[in-house]
Amino acid sequence: MNKLLVTLVSAALLTGGAVFSGVAHAEMKIAVIKSARLLQESPQYRRAQAQMKADFADRAKALETEAKKLGEDIDEFKRNQDVMSLSERNRMEKDINNRRVDFNYTERKFREDLQAREKELASTLMNQISSVIKDVASSGGYDLVLQDPVFASDTIDITDAILKRLESQ
């Protein structure tokens, strides 16, 4: 029984070795890309970032102004709470707490909207970049394009070629 098992395993290894050695002799043209660099250096990304900054600038400024005003009012309340009447102190404390809750909600909503826009932007750009990668790979005769390898020689990095193609679009 053991002899039969050893024979079957040996046959399987020999057959597998023959298959893999055939693959090893085939010429493959491999390229690599650095996706973070493609995103950050593409002109499409820069334009979209500038547009997004302009779209969110007013809300960011309003949040900044409100945070400053709320902070000033909190400081004023802390300074003057000892000389205020109980009803005035309670009213002001309630007002500050309500404003703080509203501010936190508005700030959270702003961040969520900003993150959603960034995610949408990244998705759209990755689709455009993916299309260019396929074009460059096809025209360059590459069989395989790897994204963000741990190590790769500069001779197989096609990130610059893709960036040039993106700049021409």
C-alpha cells in the first residue's frame, strides 16, 4: 500500500514538474505600476482635487468660523459663569450644548460628504487609469502587469509611460 502511494505521488510530482518547466521556458513580458503615484501625479487627479477643494471650501470655512465662535463663547461662559444668575447660566449652558451638538453633526456630515466625494473621485480615476494601463500594456506587448509589487526593477516599471499617456488625454 505504501509503495503504491509513493509511486502515485512520484508520478504526480514528475508530471507537475514537466508542466511547470514548460511554463518556465515560455517568454513572458511583465510590467509593474505604482498605483499611488499614478493617482497622485496624474493631471486628472490634480484637476479633480482642485475642483473638490473649490466645492468644499465654503463649507470648510463656515465650519471653521463656527468652531472659532463656539470656542470663544465657551471661554466667555467659563469666565463669567460665576457672576451669572442661575437662569442665565442654565440658558447659556443649554445654548452652548445645543450648538456643540449641531456643530458636531455638521462637521461629521461634512467629513462624510468629503470622504464620499474622494471615494467617487478615486473610483472614476482608477477606471480611467485602468483603461490607459490596458492600452499601454497592449501596445507594449506585455503579458502581465502587476500593481504595487514589493520589489521590481525600474526596467519593468511602466508608471511613467502611463502618466505620459494620461497627460495627453
